[in-house]
Amino acid sequence: MTTFVPPRLDTNPHLPFGDQRTAPFYGKDILSVKQFNHQDLEYIFAVAHEMRTMVHHIGTFDLLKGKILANLFYEPSTRTSSSFTSAMERLGGSVIPINEVRYSSVSKGESLPDTVRTLECYADVIVLRHPEIGSAALAAKYARKPIINAGDGVGEHPTQALLDAFTIVEELGNIDGLTVTMLGDLKYGRTVHSLTRLLSLFDVRINYVSPDILPIPAEIIDELNERGIHQFQSDNLDEMLADTDVLYVTRVQKERFVDEAEYESVKSAYVITPETLSRAKDRMIVMHPLPRVGEIAMEVDDDPRAAYFRQMEYGLYVRMALLAMVLGKA
Ligand code: NCD
């Protein structure tokens, strides 16, 4: 039997851990995927991979002992908020959870800048989810401590995009050369907005399949065209499926619709079933940021290509990496 000997986190030169106040992300906000380059991603993935190894071998360790995270959520969340909590606690830190802002002073009319200035008195880093585009940037303007954007309305969800890209690397080995098909609500889906931008740092082909009324924003098409990315739009999944290496399925974002009848007309536009996957490659993956509300039939879950539950777990490692990085320990 071999026994795992935990590495000395602060001295082992082979691990990207240590008290490196000069580390590139120390004290930085994470607001948009636009702030990352290819080299940053390699670094984040390397740290996340080490986190994965550490969690598998020792579960919890004290890299962020004594540090405090404030989890400030103005919109519902299961995975993002609990994975940030788990990430902080697995690194030995602790969490102030504000998942129900209506029980906080926000319900008394407190502004976002004031709420953030309050929490940073008690915490070392703030994770923020808010319904308005630009809210994370606004919070960062007022905060001295790092702000991590956990979703700003229909804007961005950079930590999700990082975990999505990490999932692709861990599952398929690399991102270059792949064909990624984005399916569903591409208009309001902030995870798609962030992931497409992040993927444009690689040599990928991106297909967009959505109902006519939920297209990928023109602004994103333009940005990716400037980077020379091959992009194709359709409302027909069959045209794209056979060549797809990553099928990224999304929920139609009910809460973003003004007209409920319009939501009803598109909510079941695409449903992935075992029959759908019988027409896909043997070596491909199906991803979904979750929650799903019918876009992927439960019968697909047992297919080894269904990566969406593994994707959630990769999220823990990426968020551990990001917390360690912004707090100067990676
Ligand atoms: C996504 C979100 O909040 O944008 N969920 C998540 O963070 N995993 C996707 C969604 O809500 O559909």
C-alpha cells in the first residue's frame, strides 16, 4: 500500500502554492473573462489541477486558514454559492453567507457600494451575484478587497467559463482543434457569453444553435470574428451534431423574459435524449452549467459522454484555485 505524503504547501518548489504576494492575481478582481490571456489560463488550470489532486488525497488543507470570504448573492444559486463555500472551507478559510439579501440591509434600501464596503470590513474577498450587468464592476470600484463576479445579470459569469474550459481540458485533453456547439438560450445565457469569449483564446470552431428569438448577441459574434474564430449559426442541431466535440446545453432563462408567452413558446425547443446522442461522436462530451429544466433527459445521465455532473466537481477545484490566487497563496 502506498501512503500519500502531503506536500509542504509553502516550500515545495514544484507546487504553485506559497506566500507569493507578487503572484499575478494577488489582490485582483475577477470581473470578466476579457481580463485573461492564454498564459493566465494555463496557470489557472495548473493550480486547479493541483487542487484536484490535493482534495482527492487529503480533502481539506490550511492554505487559506484565517481568511474570510463573503458570499453575496442577490439572485438564486445552488452550485456557485455552495462551491465557493466548499472551496473556501476546503482551504481552511471561512465564509459569511448572504444568500438571502432580503434578510439583510439590502431590503432596507442599502446600495450595492455600501453593502460591499460593509462586507469588506469583515471579509478578505467578496463573491457577488447580482441581476444587473456591470454590478460586479461597480462593486469593484468601491471595494478595496477583491470582488469575484459570480454572474452579473445577462452579462458575464467568468468563474463558470473558467470551470467550463477546465472541464474540457480535463475531459478531452485540450481545447485547440475542437468544435464546440452552444445550444439553447444564447441571448440571455451569461455562461455562454463568457465561455465563447474565453474559447476564442484557442483554435476552436463555434456553432450556435438557438431559437430565432434567442440568438447569440451580435457583439460577441463581432468580437470573435476579430479574433479569426470560425462561427456558424443555425436553429437546427442536426446540422451541427456529427462534428461536435463539446455540446454545451443551456436552460432557457425564464427569469429574463418580459413576456411569459414568449418563454413558453421556446422553453422546450431542444431536448437532448439518448437518441440525439446516438448521432453524436463516440468521443465527445455534453456539458450544461445547470440547473437543467428539461433540456437534457435524465436517461442521458448514464452515458459516459454526459459530463455535466463532473463539470460541477471541476468547479470546486477552479474556485479553490481562484481564491488561493486572489488571496496571494498561488
Ligand atoms: C448558471 C447561471 O447562474 O448563469 N448557473 C450556474 O451558475 N451554474 C446557468 C443558469 O442559471 O441557467
